[in-house]
Amino acid sequence: MKQPIDLDSNAPTPIDPQVAEAMLPYLYQQFGNPSSGHPYGQTTQAAVQKARLQVAQLLGCQDTQVIFTSGGTESNNYAIQGVARACQSRGNHIVTSVTEHPAVTEVCRYLETEGYRVTYLDVDDDGRISLADVEEAVTEETILVTIMHANNETGTLADIAAIAAIAHQHGALMHTDCAQSIGKTPTHVDELGVDLLTIAGHKLYAPKGVGALYVREGVELAKFMHGANHESNRRAGTENVLGIVGLGEACAMVSERFGPEQERLRQLRDRLEHGIRQGYPDIRINGASENRLPNTASISFLGLQAQDILAELKDDVAASAGAACHSEGVSISSVLEAMRIPLDYAAGTIRFSVGRHTTKEEIDYAIK
């Protein structure tokens, strides 16, 4: 059976063959526990340390500032809950946005049940957060600002460095979810000015079930996983060596190929948008025109239903819907709703996202 063209790279990416090759020894021969003192453990401990250095190089940080986790959701939970509990004597206020991933918003809503106050910032029609709104929201009682770097639906980029500067002026910490932006746009921690940063392996051509959290030196987090003193006593549990090796190799590949790959992705995305517009002049492209991931196109088709479009495409093109149709009507994603996309456009919204293995020929076929 012919596989459809994958234009859903903002969902899971395939494991890159080079990543899989790096992982193979730790699937078959190298089975040791990194905490063990004998040669089996020393071999896997060295592999974990190499991966930690590879992640740190991509982020421009020290290897001691990288904690391995089970993925983006755990990293976000650890960052937000860890700060909330470690800093509760100083304040109980958190600032986030209405367009965050559920791995952030649901954590914040949970903390609200424990007495924390959360401000959910609105966005403009491009999905961008107003710095004036951040200034107004952050107070001396704010302990954390958590804003995603790149929106997973539209690709819109937030001005994380400017937001972090405001947070720091008031003594608050800054966390950003970089699950979508890693490998597609620069994510050096000092340039972003963040204290905590989330990585998810399966958005980066690494396996599912592995991720990382960057924690700036001096930032205190309440322990999230209890047990032994793995990961510098920050995250208990025997390390997922196989996944960690894959994540490290994936980060090294990004570091090696960064500039040319970003331009290639941008050209493919622009080719797709231009080609579709030729056939459907009334489309609306959602998100910021300039401050957007190079691979992401959120396209709304006037008067059509996203589910109908995907049903027609399903054997040829894989993509994601921004709206769902059901018996009660049409439900629009919270991101499109927050951006005030008109219903007759929003109902027909498809997210196309190109990736490392996408070709011009595939783009041209998808347009047809």
C-alpha cells in the first residue's frame, strides 16, 4: 500500500536513520545500568554523558544543566510544578498564554486547584503576545512566566528574549516550551534569556518517550520524580539509555546542518503555500508572516470543512486539522479561536508541516 506524503512533521517525526544507527548498540549489546560501577555500566554511563554534551551544545549551555526526561510533557510538568513548589514562599502567581500546549495549560489549571493564581495572556490576530500585556501581568508576586517559543499549530514565534527580560525585572523565572522550535529556529538559551527550556525527542527525529529539560544554574526546582538520585538527584529512575542516545545524536545532527536546512524548509513551505493559493485564491494563511517557523503552514479554506478535506486527502497526503465537525457543530482549536479567525475560515483549517525528508516533488504532488 502506498504511503501518503507526510506533511505532518509537527506531529511525530520519523526516527532518522543516523539516529537509529547510533541507538542500535544500546538495543542489543550495551544493556548496562549507567549507575553500575562495572564495565557494562561504565559504557552506558559514557553514552549518556556524550548525549548530554550533544544536547548542551545545541542549546549553548553546560552539560550539567541538562536533565533527561520522558518527553516534552514531563519536562513542562517538572519546570512548572518544580518552580511553583520551590518558590511558593515568595509568591503564587504564574503567567502563561491562552495558546499554550495542553502540557502547559493543564498543569497551570491543576495548580489553580491548589491555590496558585494564573494569568492567561491573550494573543493578537497573528498569535503573538503583546509585551505591554506581559508588563501589566507580571508583578512582584509572579514566580514564573511560561510561554512557548513556537506555536505548534501556526508556527508563530514568541519574542521570548523580551518576555524573559520583563520576567527577570520582577524576579520571576522564565520557562519556554521549545518542543516545536528545536531544530527549526535558533534556541540558544542565553540568546533567549530563559531559565528553563523544554525539548521533546519525537519532534526532532529522535524516538518517542525521551526529552530533556534545561535548568539554568542556581534555579531551584522541587523534585518531581522521587526515588534514587539519578540525573544529579533531580529526576529519579534508571535512565532510558536507548532513547537518550537517540536524542543526543538527533541534537548533534541539528547542530551540524542548521542553516541550510532551515532555508530548505522555508522554500518548501513557501512553494506549498504559493501553489495552493494558485488553486484557491481565497485561502487564509494563519500566523505571523515573518516571525514564524520555516516549515509550518496553517491554511484556512473558505467555506470548507477540515475533516472533509483530510478525508479526501488521506490516501495521498498526511496533515492535521485545526477544527473538528460533529453533531453539535464545529469545534475550533483554542489557538484559532484565540486569534479570532472567522468561523467560515477556521472550520476549514489544515496544518501542513514539512520536514527533513520532504522533497520538492512531494510538495508539487501534494499541491495537485
